[in-house]
Amino acid sequence: MSRLRGLFFSLGLAAMTGLMAGETRAETLTLQVFAGTDTTAPSIYSIVGGSTAVTADTGILNGNLAAAGFSAYSFSNLGGSSNNPGSTLAGPLGGAYILTSGNLIVTPGGTGESTPITVTLTEGGFVLPTSSPSLVDTGQANIAGATGSLNSEGVLTDATGASTTVTIPTLTTTGTQTAAVSPGTYVTPFTLDSQTTLVLDSVSNLPGSNGFSQKVQLIAASSVPEPASLVMMLTGMPLPLVVMGLLRRRRAAA
């Protein structure tokens, strides 16, 4: 009986420790904007957010764009999100993902019109899923009152520095493009990077826009929950409470 009690206590303590470790994770999303397609050059704008969301200050961003020779371009919104540290759930919100979204506006007569700019979003510290059948890149464009293009690339870099890249075909009209590759074997924790290159050219004397998004997702290979998660899912209670209940039943039966 004492051995069983000690085992349950150790399981409960391990579960609580794991939950606390997850809560104290301090990974952050980094959002950057670059002139052209060279992301090794200094960025026009950079901001670090939280572990699941980051939002650009469009006032500062648009001022920086104008100062860098892109006064034709402005963002009405720009941000990123993720589900760090990832999950084993299947479906569009499962696995591990980062998502960039925004609305780029082009104003006729400004400098830099029809010139590419690149938005990147990066986050490390993903620990789930531990295996995956595919790394997926999905780009979406909603071009109105303008002509333009969207190119996007997603990169998975694992703990050893090995990387896998997926790229979608160029989008030149309103629509969605998706591409997928097999990431093979990778070592956690891993980093996800997205790179979205935008070009916009006005076609009249009025501003045009592109409401765009790019999602890089590592699909979960299995949606089967881990033992501790399965216990909590079936009982609707945290694992330590389950352990205490089992102990009470053992005592009552003795």
C-alpha cells in the first residue's frame, strides 16, 4: 500500500511540475519588415511580442517605411500569432503553427510602389508535435484596387540546426495557395519561421490593398493523447485530484 501511495504521489508531483514548466515557458514571437527580399539586411521595423501573439505599431512601422523610401506603402494592421509550445491535436489549430496576417495599402504617387517588401515571423521553443507527416505553408491574398503578388516560405529548424523549407507558388490574384513537404526526422525543441514577400501596384488614382495571411504549420502525426492528458480528459479533473481519489478508494476497500 505504501509503495502504491508513493507511486501515485510521484506521478502527481511529476504532472504538476510539468504543468508549471509549461506555464513558465518564455518563448516569444519576433515580427520584422525588410526592404526587398534580403532578410539578412537590417530590418525596417522589428518588434518582439509574447509567446502566442505579437502586434505591430503601425504608426511607427509606416513612418519607418516612408523613411526607407517606401512612402507608397502603409499597413492598416500587421501581426502574428502561434500556439507555442504546440500540441498533439489534429486539425487546423493542432500541431505547431505560426500565422502572419495584415493589410498592406498602396497609395498612387508614393515612392517604392511596385517594389517588394518582406515580412518575417519567427518563434522557437516548440516541443510538440514530436513527429509529423508534413510541414505545410498556406498563403492567402485579397488584392483589391491594385495588382501585386505574394510569395511565401516556411522553415522548420530543429534543435540540431537541420532545417526543412516549404514554398508556395506565387499568388498574383485573390486566392489561396498551399504547399506541403515531409519534414522527415527532427529533434525538439524546434523553431518555425515564415517569410512573406509582398508587391503592390496601384491601377487607378485611388489606393489599393492586399489583405494577406501566411500560415506555417507542422501537422501532428497522431491525435492520440499522452497518458496524463488522457486521464484528465476522461475524468475532467487535474491528475493530482485523480490520484487522491484513487487513494481514497483503496483505503475504503481495505
